[in-house]
Amino acid sequence: MSDLKHTVDEDGLHVTSIFRNTGDHAVLDHDADSDEQILVALGYKQEMKRDFSIWSSFSVSFSILGLLPSIASTLTYNLGYSGPAGAVWGWIVAGFFIQFVVLAMAELCSSMPTAGGLYYASAVLAPEGWGPFCSWVTGWSNFLGQVTGPCSVNYALASMILTAVEIANPEFSMQTYQVYLLLVALLIFEGLLTMNATKFIGHLNIIGTAANLIVLIIFVIWLPVGSINTPKTNDSHYVWTQLVNGTEWPTGFAFLMGFLSVIWTMSGYDAPFHLSEECSNANIASPRAIVMTGQLGLYLGFACILAIAYTVTDIQDVVNGQYGQPMGSLCLQVLGQKAGLAMFCLNIIAQFFVGQGCTVASSRVVFAYSRDGALPGSRWLKMINKRTKTPVNSVWFVLIIGALLGLLMFASPVAIGAVFSLGAIAQYIAFIVPVALKLFVVGDKFRPGPWNLGRWSKPVGVVAVAWVALIIPVLCFPAVKGQDLNDLTMNYTCLIYGGVMSLSLIWYAIDARKWFKGPRINVDHLIHAQVVEGVAMISDEIAGPAEIVKKME
């Protein structure tokens, strides 16, 4: 251990730190690699092992996308709201604009590669005095989006498994309590996997990514080739030009409402940001993993949508079929009983890995926010397991919330369905707040990391902010209006998201503003360090007797 403390140079490391414009700097009392130096420059100790590579980080985020099972879970929205043409063009339009959000986020990640991700970025980029408030809003919105993920994905998975049983055994009738019990069992199993070491989680998600890719390829090929219908595929004119309005709103608005399927599917690419403290070469590998996830999601998802649009024959049977599972009805409609059930079961396997990936990402978000005292029970939630070096307590906290949210299924299908749209909306609001702050508040004071957009940064940010500002209100509308709007047809997203966020804001106004100051620095740092004859002096308040520190190149 060296007697000299080394001042960490934020400029040289290309990070936009919480120390920005404060005169403070982080210090290290030992030799550290570049990843640890960057994290320390952001104000945090290195607590977790960096066993993730760019490929394992990408695998987690791609597993969360789970293109085929995610599209399967939301067919009611794109196919049901605007038909095959709406699904095809909706994926093109929404997927294109989502790439702007992907790129803007990757640039933030390169500059601030920490598990807090968007929450940390909002604190750093906010106007003076507004950092705690902006990070609080971003953090709670991202928290909502993340913790609803395991519930929504595993609710869909539990329903799919029991639907497969119904298809195989017509005498079986699925009950709500059976769905809930299976949901809880799946959450527990995924928790047992996610509480393991980072290296194990990385390998598991590589398997999950391979499974998702294989199932997707089989689906895209099998549906048109193995179709039992005559002709096997729909006419291209019908697929590309005929919008089938399944709502009571104008066709153009129904087309926009169908974007929910794309947005919910393409909302897991932020995972490498939250896993950056477990990734080597994080300020380059993590943003690249984000972009890879967004790009592959766009192209492979489009192939999946095309396969569906060209083979579906009865939209109403898919959306409102006897099994209540659009993908199950689609597979049976196109492939027949045995082949359709086989394809549906492959989709179930892929869906499992989506839930497992969601559990990993959401637990890291909970850990990061708890480390800064932003959640109830933070002292317990921020603990790192000594054996696995992972936030095991945060894992089980996320899964307990998932089990509690699952109780909404006993209220109505619409109530539990709101979890899907809630997750997408909460995530994208959290995605865009730090991008908007970087664009309209910080401007040229933002210090880009080694992976950056250069002169395209501002145009990309403008499009990303405008896109999210347009689409978020649209996703809050119900499919019906007027006399048809009732307790079972209402879109409860505004109520649930607005209610939770309102409570968090009330908590902030009454109490949290007094003690919550944004990211909590847990490394030694210099208070208003002054350089005297080329040597930085540490304040007596932090270091006791003044020590000589050596500036790092």
C-alpha cells in the first residue's frame, strides 16, 4: 500500500463526474486498472467483480429483448390495433426512432459507466441545485420500469405454459390462481439462478441469447414454409398497404397505439449500462453492447414481424382466441395442432431467458439506488454477498415486488395488462430525462467518453427527445372510447404510473429533499483541492494532516 494518494484525473479519463464544477476529485491509495480508476472518478468503490465482457453484457440485454417471446406477449397491440400492415410499418417507424434513443444512451454510458446509469447521469447533468430532484424522478421512473419487468415477463410465461397444457389436454381449464402460483414458482427459480456469481450469470445469458436466436430463426423459417393454409402466405399488397383498425380511434392514431409492442420489446438495451461496474473495458464495451442490442433487435425483430404478417389469416382469432394467448393461437392457425404446439413450446423456452435477464438488470438498478439511499431498506438492499460478489438481497427484493404485482391478475386482465405498458412508459421516461438534460442544460460542458457521437450528438438527442415526447401520451390511451369505456376496457397505465410517481414526489417534498442529495460518494475525495507548485493538497477535514498527492497523468 503506497503512502501517497493519487488524485484521479476526470479529464484524462473522459468521464462526466459528480465532481464536475465542484473543485473536488477522487483519490486512490493503490494502483488500479483503468476500469477502477473510471469508477472511482465517478465517486464509487469497486465492489463487484468485472467478469462481464462485451459479449456477456450484450447477452443479458439481448436476452431481455427476447424478440420472439416479447413480440408474442404484445401481439394484441400491434396486430390487434392496426393489422399486419400496421405491425410491419409500425416496427419500421418505431424501431427507427428508437435507435436515436439507443445511440444517445450509449454516449451517456461511455461517459458515466456506473450501475446507477440514467439516475447518476441525471444528477450530474441537472442545473445547479436540481441534481437531487432530477435524479430522484429519473431513478423512481427507471425503478418502476425495471421492477415491473420480471412480473410482466413471467406472467406472460406462466400463461403460455398453462396455455400449452390446455392445447395438449383439452380437458384442462386454466385458472387464475394457477397462473399466479406458477408465476411465483418462476420468480423463485430465476432468483436462485440470479443470486450466483457474475461469471455464472454471464455464461447463463450467453446460453439464453443463443436460445433466443435459434428459436427466432426456426420461427421465421417454419411459419411460411410449414403453413397448412392455402396459399401459404398473404398477398404482399395486403401485408404492406392494408391497415386494419382494431380500435375506436382514427386509423392513424390506432397505428401509433400499436407502437407499444415495439417499445415494450425494445426496452432492455439499457442493461449494459447497469452492468457496467461488472464489465471490463466498460466505457467502450458497454456502449457497444447497447448499440449492438438496439441494432440486432431492429433487424431480427422486423424479420419476425414479417413472418407473422405474411402468415396470419384470422386476426380476431389470434387476438381474441379461445386460449387468450395470441402467439398460441397464431401457431395453431398457421402450423396446425402438433407443429403449432411445438413452435409455441420453443417460444416458452426463449421467454424464460427473457425473465432471467430482466431479473439481473433490475437487481443491479435496485443495488445502485440503494447504495445512494434512495429506496426504503437501502442499508439491507445495498449489501454485496461476500461469496458471489453480487447484490443478492436486491435480487430477492425485486422478485418479491414481482410477486406482489402479480396479484393484479385477480383484479382483471386489464389491470395486470397495464404492467406491460407501465414498464415501457416508465423506462422511456427514465431513458430520455438525462438525454434532455445533456441537450438543453449542459450543452458543450458534457465531457464525452471514448465512445461518442461527435457532431451528431445534438441532432440525435433532439430526435430522441422529440420521439419520446410524442409517443408516451399516445400509449396511455385505451383502445375504446365513449360508452364502450368501462372498468374492464380502461387503460390503467396513467393511474398506476402517475400514482406511484406522485407518491414518490410527495415523499420527496415532505421528507426526502432534506436528506437525499443524489449519488453518495463512497470513495475518498479532495474537498476543493488546490494545486500548490504543481502538488495537490488534501483538506485537513478529509485527510487529517495535509498529505502530498501526485496527479495522475
